[in-house]
Amino acid sequence: MFSIKEIASVTLILFAVIDIIGSIPIIINLRKREGKIESEKATVVSGILMIAFLFLGQSILKLFGIDFESFAMAGAIIIFLIGLEMILGKDFFHTDPESKSGSIVPLAFPLIVGAGTMTTLLSLRAAYSLPNVMVGIVLNLVFVYLVLKSSSWIERKLGKDGANVLRKVFGIILLAIAIKLFKTNL
């Protein structure tokens, strides 16, 4: 039932797709803009979204008549806009003025659990046993939580200039990922 090899594979695949390390500049920018990041809330919501999509994702897409390519294209548009935000310093995603946290939107969704993560979960469910996929999700959520919780420390270590450079570089990388998703799913 449980396989260390499968758990390691699932964990590494999800780690690469979620790319929480690459999201550090976005997290720092969100915390500056919104005032705070609620690490626990973002992690729990991300976990709920991942597990729900693991079990219901295919049915949800079928219900709306959406294919994987269309879903991936929608994710690519969001990733493209986040990349533009990072490079241009303009806000495209406006949050509720009453809320002082971007912990759910855009952090939990679509940054942590975006179209890439969701489609990957569907693929993993087809290739690996369900308990191993669940363990892989939990291990990734622990790592996500640790990165979110330490974002202030990371920012202090980077400094203002380091954070700006990192934000611009990862903005370009996000634009490239979005363009690749466009090209792949046309």
C-alpha cells in the first residue's frame, strides 16, 4: 500500500509544480501589499483544494465540459498576469479592501494550487496509489507552510535590492512558463 519510492516521486513532482521556492518573491510582495500572510490559513485552504480536486477534479471538469487544455490555458493567463505584476510593479489582482490578507486569493489559489497543480494531481491519481499521493500532498503542504511562515526572515536575508531583483527575475520566469503553457495547449 505505502511505497517510499512512490511517495518520493509524488512529493518531488508536486514540489516542482507548486514551486514554492520560486514563489518567494510573490509571497514577499503579497505580504508587503496586504499587510500579512496567514500561513496556516493559506496552507489549510491549499490542502483542502488539493484533496478536493484529487477526488472531484475530473468530475468537475466534465460537469462544465472543460478539457485539460482549456483549464491549463486559464492557469497560464493567471500566471502571465502575476508575472506582469512582478515585472511592472502594477497590481492586476485587487483584493477586498476589508481584507488585509492575500492568503486565499491569490496565494492559496492560484499560486500554490493552480491549474498546473490540479492537472498534475489528476495525473498522479492515475499513476500512483491514492495513499501515496495523499502523503505527497501532506509533505508538500508542510514545506509550503514553512516557507510561508519564514517569508519575513527570507526577505530580511535578501534585503530590499535582493528581493527586487528576485521578483523581476521570477516575473520573467513566470511569463516564460505562461507562454510555454500557451504554446503547449494551443
